[in-house]
Amino acid sequence: MAALVALSPLPSPLARTRTAHLRRDPASLSFLLRPASPHPPATRKSTLIYSPRAAMASARTAQLAAGKALVVVGSANADVYVEVARMPLPGETVSATSGRTLPGGKGANQAAAAARLGHSTYLVGQVGSDANGAMLSAALSATGVHVDHLAVLGVPPGAAMSAGHPSVVAATNAKADAEAALEQAHAAAQRAQQAAATASKEAQAAGAGNFRTGAAAAAAATAQAEAEAAAAAQRAAAAAARAAAQAAAAADGQSAAAARQAASAAAAAGSVAGGGGEGSVATGHAIVMLQADGSNAIIIVGGANMAWSKRRMEGRGAGRRESYFSEGAREAIRGAGMVLLQRELPDDVNAEAAEVAAAAGVAVVLDMGGMEGALPDAMVRRVAVLSPNETELSRLTNLPVTSLPEAERAAHSLLAKGVPKVLVKLGSSGSLLVSSSPLAPPSSSSPLSASLSTATDGTGRQVWHLRQPVVPAHAVVDTTGAGDTFTAAYAVALLSGSSDADALLFASCAASLCVQKKGAMPSLPDRFSVQSLVQQSQNSW
């Protein structure tokens, strides 16, 4: 892989600089920023080297990023949850004890998690002009995520979803009416087919003498059922027309955003009445099979998440260049404190987001969850932190990752290719951060805080390790979204001025709270809950 573009180091400030930053920014994570010794203890592997000058430079970087938004470029899915006693075997059918649809997707989860933790967060992504898209927008807005750059396919770029507006509600209800009427039409058509088949059989059974009478009865039954189907289809069309009228009313007297959203619902209703519009793309969704022990298996249908297309760039000097993003989205990326990416979007989209961020000096964290293909060099060159789990790390490096030493060796191989930091999520074993540059020690000596050590990689170069143990959960109910919560919390802590070590503890506490509830987005912890658990983790030992 090609050499990486040099990025400013992620923050690891000195205690006195942290204190000054807190006075300027009371919203910072003060509970994480306890004074730390400038001379970390020796470890089993080697003596640590800690540079106050480097730490002060990193502190200045943290101050520049503080107060800026976190921008998540990623997926938004409707997660269809089914609870099963066990996973089905090939060719086997099993029954689910329950099923429901909840907002999810790695991008949406990370954005919502960061917003719940109190940080200004934007989601750049795409949904379809359907009920799931409206549900996702409403859920994200409810958690505090800015959805200005969450595009709705089929709606003009820049349209903001406003699910609670009366015109939008009316249009959405009309869409639901259209769906119900269409179901009635389908049922009537099925009755017509059944009636015709039954009458034909009766006519044949009656013999040649009564064939004409039976055929006439069959024709009459068919005509009646077809009339019912036509009436239901008319009701569906009327519902679509009501949705269009609501959109027009919104355009005449209401906000432009509400008009666009109502138009979206109207278009969806028309698509329902017409049996689906050509080129329409549904919101992405996922099938989440959840077992009693909290483990899961997930199947993803990309939908709108994979339907990105380039558009002519706007603004002065754009020329004939094209971009996957609107100028507003590009500006949000350029002005971010940090950008989070995942692999549930096309690699080309992620690569452009990373390019825009790197050109503006914005650090990029890439979560490897999602597609299984090789990681393009264009993306790797611009990543500050690469974050896989054990399976993804093994697939990325073609090395076995079944133990901590193997995870370390695999992470070292990525550092050798130019990745500055590798953050490995180890599930129930916690996490491991491996860095090619010095890391600051944790501010607490609690057994639940990260342990700092150094080692040498395969080339003989010194590397730094932070090993974060898992923070125990009272009960593991559902692990869905735990990794996304961890990644978002780590980013929020860094943007608030924490060192990597303290950010890992904060992230581990957030993930511990997440697994104790069902559903990815419903389980996201708030800032106060995470703060309380961090304090307990630091003080109860």
C-alpha cells in the first residue's frame, strides 16, 4: 500500500493543558481528564518513552478539534429483529419468538451514539423515499443527530426530512392508505382467480349439458372479483392523489423542507398504487437474528446505501468535476473535528469522503465492519485510525487472529504498511490499540483502565500498545450495535480532549451499557450513564 498522508496526531494532552481546556470548554469530559504522571511506569515489554513536547503538540491539536462536529459518513438501515432459540441449519426452518423493525445501520448507530453522548453530530448518507426512510430520519432527529445531509432518493438534494410536520404526517398517512388499498386489490384479484378456477371445475364436473351454465357462473364470479379489484385500485390511486395534494399544500403555504418531505411520501404512495416505480430504491435494511445469549447473525440488504451516484460539483472553480456529495456535505466534512467511516457504503464513496477530510486536515477513523473486499489504497492512505474486529483483522492481513499475540502481530503488519493506529475490537476480551507513535498513559491505575506497553514489530521498530479490558455488564441481552457504540464513544472522547487511554475506557463503558438492552439504537447510552460507569470503574478498586 502507498504511504499515508501525514495527519496530525490524535490528542494525548498534558494534565495542565487539559485543565486549561476544561476551563474554556465545560462540556469536555472532565471525569476522564485527571492529572497523569508525565513519566509512565515501565512495563513487562520495555521502558516507555514519553515526550512532554509531543504531548503538548497533541494537546494543541485537541484544542483545535474541540467544539467541532463529528461527521459520520455511513449507512442507515431498518433492522428487522427476529428472536430465535438458535440459528437455523442449512435447509432448516425455525420459528422466531418475536419480530420487530427498529432503526439501525452502522453509520446511523454511530451518529446516534455520538449524539446521545452529547456531541454535535452529522450523518451523511442516503435513505429511500419510503416509510423506513421516514422512520430512520425521525429516530435520528430524536437522538439529536443533524440530518441535513441525509439525502432522500427521489427528493431534490438538500431536502431535510421533517417527519412531524402536519403536511408530512398527512401525506404519510395517505401512503399507508394506498398500501392498505393495494393489499385489498391484490386479495380481490386472488379471489377472482380462485372463483374462475372453481367455477370451471364445477362446469366440467356437471358434464357437457350444463357446461354453458357453469361457464356463465364462472364468468359472473370472475367479473365480480375483478370489479372488487378495480375498486380497490381506485382507492389506492385516490390515496396517492391525497398525498400529492398534501405535498402541493405544503409547497403553497408551508416550509420548503416540509413540501419536499410531503412530496417524498406522495411519490411513495404513487409508487405503491402503481406497483412500484421504475428506478425506485428502498431504504437499506438488515435481518438481525438474535439468540437468547445476546449473540446475533446479520444479513444486510444495501438498498439506498449502495445506490450512490456522482453529481456535478457546485461552486466556484468546480469546473466539470463530479462528486458523490453535495457541496453542503463536503463543507461539513471539511469543517469536522473528526470523520467516521464504515464499509456499508461503496468504497468509492468512502474514498472520496476520506480524501475531502484529509485535504482539510481532518482525522478519519475507518470502522472495517461491512463489505469483505480488499481495502482500496486510496482509502488507506488517508486513514488515521483503522478499526477492525478479530475477523476483519484476519481477513485484512491474511493472518490468523485467535489470540492476543496474534492480534498484535496482525496489527503490526498494518503499521508496517503505513497505518498510524490500529484499534482492534476483541469482543468479550476488550480492545487493543496499536500505534506507531508514542501514547500517553491512562489517568487512572484502576484494573479496568488501559495498560500501556511497548514492543517491536517485525522490522525492529518500536510500537506502542494500549490494552483495554472489557468493562463487565450486569447482563448481556443484545450485542447488536455494541461495536458502533464503542467506536463513536472513542471518537467523542478524543474530540473532548481525552488521551487514547482514557478514551478507550470511556468507549468500553459505553459498550458495556449498550449490550444490556435490545436493539441497536434503543440501547444507546446517554452521557450521564457512561460518566457514572467510568467513575465507578476508576474509583471502586
